[in-house]
Amino acid sequence: MLAIALLLGPVWGVLDWALRRQHLALGTDGLTITTSFYKRSVPLSGLKLEQARVVNLAEHIDYKPRLKTNGTSLPGIKSGWFRLANGNKALVSIRQGERVLWLPTSEGYDLLIEPVDARQLIDHLQQVASGRTPA
């Protein structure tokens, strides 16, 4: 019993750390998404901001993560690479919420993320991309 506890303790610690690792950062080089074991930076020029939208996953089921290709899917969190119901490849970082930001990229995948205020993030990204606001 002690051996199992000693073995599973570090595993549990790493999983706990990874699942709490949810972060969005906007810098001069673009948007960086950090989620569990995954981190990806997308230049602002690679974001299709004109197509971005806030979606309710209960209503727009085409955007729901369906097939986990390299990620984590536990109750209350989906993180990593998924295929959406519409067939698109996506980097997903969502928790409990139904309202998420769908942001396509020119790099062959979509972003499905759950910022605190998705509409405000879209507006800010559009302002930064147009040069009206510093990152």
C-alpha cells in the first residue's frame, strides 16, 4: 500500500499541476495559449479575427470537441488537441463553461478557448492587430 502511495503521489502532483496550467498571454509576437501539457503561440497575422466568434456549445454543436487526438478530457476540463464535431482540428482549452471563443487560424487549426470575457478579447485582438492599441 505504501509503495502504491509513493508511486501515485508524484503522478497525482504532476497531473494536478498540468490541469491547473491554463493561461492566455498577448504579446508583441501574438497570442500564446498554455493549457495542461500544451503551449502554442500564434502570430496575430495568423489569427482569422474577422471569423472569430463567441459560441454556446450547447447551441452550436459543430464546435464541440468530439475526438481527442492528443489531449486531456476529464469532467470539467478539455485540454489539448481535438477534432471538433465539424471535422476541424483544434487546440482546446476549456473548463466548465458553455460559452467559448472559437478562433480560426491560418495555420491549419482552430483555437477553442475559454477566456474570462471572450467578446472583450476579440475586440482587443482586433485593435492590436490594426495597430490602434499596444499589446
